[in-house]
Amino acid sequence: MPEMVSGHTNNHNQPDAYANVMQGQILYNDSQLPKIIWNQIKILIISNKDEFDNERDLLVTETLPKLQQYFLTQGIYVDFVDCNFNWNFDLSKNPYHMRRYMKELKNAYQTSTGPFLLTFIGNKYGNIVLPIELSTSEYNNIKNAASDLSKNIKLLEEWYLLDDKISPSMYKLKDPDENFSNIPPRSISTYDLNTCENQEWNEAYMHLADLFLSVLNEKSHMKSMHDIQLLSSVEILVNYATKLSRSGCMYILRQFDGLNERCKGSENYIDLLPGGRLDKIRQEKLKRFRESITNKLSNNENNEINLEDNQTIINIPWRDHADSQSDDPDYQRYMRTLNASVFLRIKSLNQNYIGVSISNYFKSSEKIFYNEVLVHLTYYSKHSSHTCLGFEHFTERNCSFKQWLTVANTSEHYPYTIFGSRASGKTLLCTKIVQYLLNTLEKNVQCVIRYFNLTSKSRNISEVFTSICTQLSSLEHVPASNNEQDMNHIEYYHSALASLSKSQRPVIIMIDGIEDITPPNQHASSMAFYQALLQLLPPKVSVRTRNIQEKYALSTNFYSNKIM
């Protein structure tokens, strides 16, 4: 089973990754930042609306609490992302909502340590998603074919409007939310309007969906129709999510044996046409969708993947009136099996990820601090990718900076401090200076970076100073620190810098927002840390701080650049 975690990969072995992160060398050796060990697992739940309400309730009331209880002991928060949860209308009937939810899925994969796709597939293919855009030729082909089939094209003309302001011109579906503004915000005051507009759009949607399906089914032999694919929301989301995930998918294929269009209470569990007839087109689409999942899993490039691990097929005898299924022993057994299988699958996938990650090599306290450092480095990487207007002019023409850099590399010097008001660009400038130094200095430079209030362990100067000392103790040529409770951090800070200077190992320390968080009542207790950071530095050691006020910094004599 390949690891399911998407995002940045780490090309180093585990101890090297830890060392590179702690020494800040990951920032300039062309390697991607490794993933944070302890973060959040977002479980993406995809299913037809109303078809899996019992299962969705089970996940929230039983599975999620068990997952939380298990993973919180490891520092991991588990969350469900479900587009149908507590939502009063079908997402598939508005393709603009589909587009927004696809962005949410992408964000989940980018921000989660362990995104995991959980898909429920039953006896129902579900509502197809209307195309948002049609080329002029596609629109005309659909319109002409619908006329040949004696279909009413009035709604097609009403809902698809030509946008001739773009090239080439396109026909675009109007957003139902703009025409029916009361559908999304359901409340007591808008309930009647919501119901009325929802019914009106449902009727329009059903006629448009029937028109598209009929045309594409009858005219499937026409090459001009091949580019228009009408898929259900479940299939679209599954196809999209599996492209983002390398393997983190679990498919629950629940089949009600004996279910047909004549069964009582079957409306939410089987595709029916108006009048109660079986929708054979959607049923054929469901069959192909199921087959595609099996083929996708069995043809995985990694030979270690086990089809049975990612696909669970459960057959349940149908009982008339679906609401009574919850009292049926077979259905209760299915729900217990489902709860256990989802919990164990996510647990085993996470264990597999942890098994190949850096976390196996270090103690709990080391993992926590590794994550702390990595959060700051990741934030630095984000800012360093931005453009800082006038920065080249600053590095080439600013005499104060050039003089400071020359002195810092050869003899004793003071920290370089940037002053300025809020939102004046100090954080970006501070970050870009570090990036410039990393690109300018020799490759054995080490880097310590802190942004105030970025994490729960960087809220005040004492926490930041202690954190910096802890990281300094992990650098090469720096003596190990004593027990933190007994250690004098200020003395250790200066001894560590002296050791680095003596061994000719350049180090950059960046502290951003040094005045942002400290309240007035902490100024006295924090003064010693400020003074320590602003004292004379030995050669090869560069400290950059970014202040809002000049209260403490101006009491010392060092080079500074005022950015106002």
C-alpha cells in the first residue's frame, strides 16, 4: 500500500530530514519542505444526497468520536468534509456549487497531513451535473438534436446564454443562486420562498437534464457529441479526488438485493423517471462507474496495493419501506461492520504513513519541536515566493545594509533591525533579506527563523527566545544544552553564538514581529530577552529583527534601516 499523504515529499532519509529542518538548510538546497508530522486528517465523504443518511449519521455519532479519541493521543485532529451534511438541497443540481466544492477538496489535500477519500456507492447513480459551458457548435448541435426528438428547447434557450465578450464565444449556464436567491439561505423567514424557488429550479433542472441525456443517448454516434460528458456529482468528485490522492481512497459499495422500481420506499435508493419507471440510462452509467472503480484499483502501478483494502462490497436484503431497515438485523450488522471497517482502515493507513515517516526516529518532545520549526520554515517559504518591490535597489544601494553585511561577515557587529508601522511590508522585507543572504553566503550557513504569534509556542518573547535556544542546541558545533528548567537561556544563547563564530559556521537568526504580541505588563520581565537579542554579536552570526516600536532598540547603538 503506497503512502496516502499528498503534498510535498521528502527526498532525504529521516534523520537527514530532521537535521536539515532544524538547521534551516532545507531552505536553500532545492529540496521541498517535508510534511509536518502531526497535523490534521481530513476525511472526504462523497455520496449521493439522502441515499446514505443513516451511514452519515453513524460516521458523525460513532466513527468520528472513536477516531478522535484514538488520534488525539498522537497529536492528530480528525475532521470530516462532507458536502451533503446539514445541506438542504442537492449539490449536484447546481454545477457552480460543484465547482466550489472541488476547490474545497483541493484545499483539503493541500492542508491535511492525511487526506482520505471515503465514497459510498449504492443502487443509485444519482443526478447528472449540467455543463456550465457549451461551445457555440455544441449548443447548436444539442438544440437541433433536441428539436429532432420533439423536445421542448425553451428552457435550454432560457438558461444557456451566449457570452460574446470572450473569444471564442461560449454559451454559459446561468447560476441558479442568482435567479433564485432564497434557495441557499434557508431560514424561518424565507422558508416558503425557499420551498417555492427550490421546486421551480428542480423542475427546470429535471427538464434540462432529461433533454441532455436523451440527446446524448440518441445521438451517441455523432462525433460532435463525444466531448460532452454528463456524469453524476459522485463520479465527478471521485474522479477529481482520486487524481489528487495517490492511494488514500476507500469505496463502500452497498447493494440492496431485491430492490427494484416496484418496491415501496425505493425513491431515494434507485434511479427513477417521472412516473416511477426505472431510469435505464443512469443504471447503465452506474454499472460502468462501478467497473471503473474496480479497474482503477486493480490496475494501480504499485503492485503492493490490495484491492480488498480499498474496496468493501456489502450486500443487504431489501425490506419494503427503507426507514424500517434500521431495525433489521442484517442492516444493523452492516452498520456495525461499516463502523469497524472505516475506523480500522483509516487507522492502518495512518500507521503506514507514520511507519515510513520521520516520527519513528525521535521522541515525542523532539517531534513537537520539529513541527514547531517546520511551521515557521513553511511560512517563510510562502512569503519568500512573493515579490518585494524595490528589493534589488535596496540590496544594491542601501549603504547601511551593505556596510552591516560586510562587518557581520568579518568582525563584531550589532543586529540589523527594521522599523515601521503595521502593514508596511516589514515581514516580507525581513523574509526577502534572509532569502538574499542564503543565496549570497556560502552553503554551510545555518538558519533559525521565528514569526511571532504564528503558533501557540510563539506568543511572547520568552517563548520565542527559549525556542531559539532549543534549536541552536541542535546545530553543528554548538554544545548541548542542560535541562531546560535549570538552564540560563541568555547565557546559553551567547555561548552558542560564540561557538558558531569560533568554528566559522555562519548562522542567520530571523525574528519577525518582535513587538507585536508582548503586552505592556510583560515589558519589564521581557527586557532581558530584548537586550540579549540586541547585544553585540560575534562574526559570522547574523540576527535580523522586525519591530513596530523603537522603544527598546533605540537604547542600543547598532545599524538599522527604517522602513516607514
